[in-house]
Amino acid sequence: MGAFYPKAGMAQGLQRLSHAHRVVVCGRWSSDCIREEERAMASVLDDPELFPILPWDPQHGWEGDVQRRQGLESIAECGFTMAGFVQARDLPLCRRLGLGAIYLDETNPRVRAAQWSAMDDDAIDATVRRWVEATADSRALYGYYLGDEPGANDFSGLGRAVDAVKRHAPDKLAYINLFPDYATIGTRQLAKDLSQLQTDSYGEYLERFVSEVRPQFISWDNYMVQYSQDLRNIEPATSYYRNLLQVRDVASRHGLPFWQIVSSNQIRPTTTIPSPANLLLQAYTTLAAGGHSVGWYTYYARGYGYAPIDADEQRTPTWYHLAEVNRQIRSLGPVLNRLTSREVRFSGGGPVPGLPGLPGEIIRGVECSEPLMLGSFCDDVGGDYVMVVNTSLERSAKFRLELGPERAVESRYCPAAGAFRPVAPDEARWLVAGEGVLLRVR
């Protein structure tokens, strides 16, 4: 996450993208689940009611010794379903708050992806067994943190570590987060020791990660919404959408879920700051593409400006903006977990050049003054759904959809009510800047 960037259901066995949600979707144990003390421990990777919303932060800092005034209770209040990276001592409180958790080794909180390559199989096995023993009794435990932003040279060691997690904790996640597509690539771009991806293309980087690490999911970070000055600079804005669609394609072909980490702070002193619009857009574009989790970098300031929690451990305006966005994601998540992502299209030429346009399989055309992102989905009984996202960060959008033969919009999902509400089939609808809406089509 802090690397140098030079340019600024289980039964289906992961056979299709929607059911990959069911494999890795967990983050919040319901109160009923917590009260059922006699219930056997269910897999945290197999609950369609739960959608991971992750603060990308070590709860006690990367040295493992930070004490928070705005701690796990604050994270729960902000609408997260995950606690971020925690120590074993935090797991009981995570459970009481209904937060899933990813374990970060308190004896080595600065664990690096590269360390696994330096370990033999016995050492890797012993390390993972120690982690499992330290966390074995926790119902809040979601998975284990293995490292961030590995180069391809680290994949062999990470693959052995992932295998060890699968062996000793098959119902838990081996958490690894990848570089974005604007990381430096192979030897033709830079000297080999300066390359971040250690491949000649981002596509090669993703494919090698899948084949060599054998992961349970793909996660990556992209902060180009802020780097692009709220999408006004075309090259970095293009990176955001290109990266999202490329990971979606690789994940879909390999039957894997995907998680995107986006920015909830001022990522650099020269970039734009978090706003209701750019927070909404980052969340809704991830969901419209079929994403299985939204992560926010960062929750705590850690040297960044305009983070939800500032350097004095006080809540900032960003905290309240983010809490509203998280509320909407949490409401939508269980619905999206049961849907299969089919395709992604853009109207009006899209927010940047080169994106797939209309017509699509369900949406034939759009009447709207602003470019829209349109993700189509289906459920297990043949129902169709469309998520529409206003990709403008400056203007509200009024739109009408032109659908395929014998199709009409039946209802829209209302996050506040947690239910679909009927709408007139030909009704024009409004979206504020960055907002999205899920529509059910009959």
C-alpha cells in the first residue's frame, strides 16, 4: 500500500463469479449467530448475508504497539463489516461488535510478501500452524495477512504460504493484496531491481499470480480517482477503469472473487481530497463491475490528510461521508452476493476513452446527459438486474434506460429500507454525482 508509484456459493465451487461471492463473503456475524453458542463454527468464507467492507489498516500500527482511542468500536460505528488487520487479543471484541477480522502476526507485524520465499516448507508450515493455534477459538476470524504488493519473484513463496493456510485452516482466507496497473514493470522499463511487478506487463503479473500462488481471490489497490484530480486528468482516470476491468476479466476467467481497495484519504498532498461524490463513485464502480469487497485506504491518518480519523484520533468530515457510503454497501452486499455479474458497459462514450460501450445484452441504449457505468447481473432463477452508476463527479444525472425486447424496469433497491421498491417502467431516475442504483428488470 505504501509502495513507490512513479506516475503520481461454495456448492458451486467457484464455477461462476456470483458464487465466488459466497466463498469469500464474510465480515459481519449477525447477532443471531453470536447468540447461538451451541452452533458449530460455520465457514467464514461461505455466508451470502455478509459482504466485506475493509479498513486497510493495522489496528495497532505496523510496529504492533499503537493504542487507539478511535478503535474497533469506531470502525463498527462507521459501517465497516471487517476490523482490518488485528492481533489475537482483539478477536473477542471483534466478535462482540460483529466485525470479521484478518489476523496480523503480533510477533512480526511488518510481515512482507518477500519473507515467504526465504523460508523453507517446514518454517512456513510452523508459522501458519502457530497462527492457527493462536486464533483457533475465534468466530470473528476471517483470515490471515500474508503480505502486500508482492512482485512476481515473491509468488513461489506466497504459493507455499497459501497452501499452508488451506491445509491448516481451510475455512479461512489467505490475504494478499496486489499492485495496481500503474506500478513499474519489467526490465525494459527499469533496471530489474527497481521493477515492482517484475514482469513485462500487468496482464502477465495477474496471470502468474493466479497460476503460481493459487489464491482464493484477487485483491488490488487503485487510487487513481484522487490522482486524476477527480477524473479530470484522462491518463490516470483511464488507469482506474482499465485496472478494474482487467482484474474483473482475469478473476472471471479463473472463477475467483475480486476485491478492490480504494482511497478514503488525500493520497498525496497534490491530489483531491475525499468527498461524498468520489467515495460513492469508488464504491459503486467496484460493485457494478461485480466486485466482492470494497476496502478503504486508510481509516487512520498515518501521515495522510483528510483521513476518517485524524492524527489527533478525532473523527473528521470524511468519517461521516464514509459512514454513509458504507451503510449503502452493507445494505446492497447481501443482494449482490446472490447475483452473477454478466457484463459491464458504458454510455455516452464513457468517462474515459476505450471502454466497452452500448448496446449490451440487456441494455440497448441510455438517455442521459452524463456518462454512466452499467453493470448487468442475473440471479439463480433467471431474473435480470442492472446497476447504474453516475460517473460524473460534478453533476447529477437524470436517465432512462432502453432495454432489450420484452424487458422493463420493475423495481429499484432502496438501501435505507433494505428492499426493492416498485417503480413505473418508463420513469426517469436521478443519481447524484458518483451515486449508483440497483434496478430489477422483468
